[in-house]
Amino acid sequence: MTGTDPFQVFDAHVHVGHWRTPDFAGRDSDLADVTRVLRSCGVTGALVMPTDSGDNDALLREVVRHRGTPGAAPALFFAAWVRPDDDSLTDFLARNLSHVSALKIHPSFNRLPITDPAYAPFLALAERRRLPVVVHCGRWREVAGWEKAVEVAERHPDIPIVLSHMGGDSPTLVLGAARAIRERALSNALLGTESIREYWLVAQALDLVGPERLVFGSDHNLNHPASFLAVIEALDLAPAERALILGGNARRLLGAAGKSVR
Ligand SMILES: [Zn+2]
């Protein structure tokens, strides 16, 4: 690919495939659909991950094929879906490590908080390879509370931890997570902006943690990226801050040589 910087507008939270949970009403879209939507929003790069189907093999194959297509856009980075009870996962990671740019952990679907010892081998891998870990945070506090993700970030300063939904999709959760990151000076904990609609809340969190700690994401194929790009644009940021949130921070996390699927 020539010319376009993958991190000009980078969507750091994109799902591809079919959702099994009845909550998402059978939502399904393939990589061709997803890349069409991303391109239509001017997204130049994305971190793509499976759905709760957890089918790493199928998605990675599609991503590799996409990367082999001349002129294919956007640039894609792959995050492996981590379910500790997935018997094929250790083997998948061993075989495909050079293609894996990040790990995705969804404690709610796994019914297992990220602090559970079952994740230890995967966190150790992330630590060794400096792989960012994208962790779903939500309202089910004892399993998916931001407190658990912050605890892991504190224990593993070499793993970049991205708290999805900025720590949980509600103002009190977002501000709680932002305050904890600030008070504990956690330079490896970042907040992913996916699905946060309240632009004023993003602005408050930004005041607390600074522009180096926010990472733009949309949670496509559930959300449309345009909705959440609009939230970032509504902040009326200085160009340097906007560039960090829309891609500069993702570049820092993912941009190391050899991590993208080529
Ligand atoms: Zn998601």
C-alpha cells in the first residue's frame, strides 16, 4: 500500500463476523462489509477482532487475504479474541504470533474477570511481546468493572491496557476510571472511546488523563464509526491532540515493526 498513513484516522475497536449473543439480534457482517464502512468514514487503519464467536482462525485468514490485495484499504491489524477455555487458542497464538497485534479480552462473555489466574498465560505473552490488551469494561462491576482492568495495568506496567468504553458506558464509570488512571499515574492504561456518546464526558476524561491516554474506537460492526468520529470532532481539539486520539496513540501501541499483518 502506498501513500496513506494507517494511523491518520485509526479505529482501534472493530468487530468482524456474526454475534452469537441474542442481545445483538444476529448482527453479522463480513470483512468486505466492514472495510467498505470504514473507508466510507475516512478510516485509514483499524484494529479488527472477532465477535463473541471467537473465531480467530477465520478472521485472520480474511485479514491476511485483504492485506495481500493490491490497494486494499484500510490497513488492518489483528487482535486475537482470548477465551481461556478455548482449547485451540494456545496453538493458534503459537502458530500466528507474528500476525497478532493485540489481545482482546471480554470478561463478561467469558464470565471471568481479567484478574482471574486463567488469563495469566495470555498476560505473560502480552508482556513478552508488548502486545496491547483491549479489555471490555462495563456495568457488571464484579466481572467487568474498570477496577479490575486498572488492577492488571498496575500489576503489569509493560502491558498497554486499553479500557474499552472508557471504563464502562456510563458517566460515573468513565470518570471513575479516568480519576484512577490519573491518581495512580498509570502511563500504560488508556481509554477507548467506543460507544461513548456524551462528548462532554470525553472532554472531562481528557482533562483528567490527557490526550496521550485516549484511543479512538467505534465498536463497529455494532456501531457506525461516523457517530463516534463525530463525538471526537465535537470536542474541537487542538490539531496535535486530535492527531493523538485519532491515531498517534494507536501508532505508539501498534506501530512497532512486524506487528501488522503483511
Ligand atoms: Zn466491542
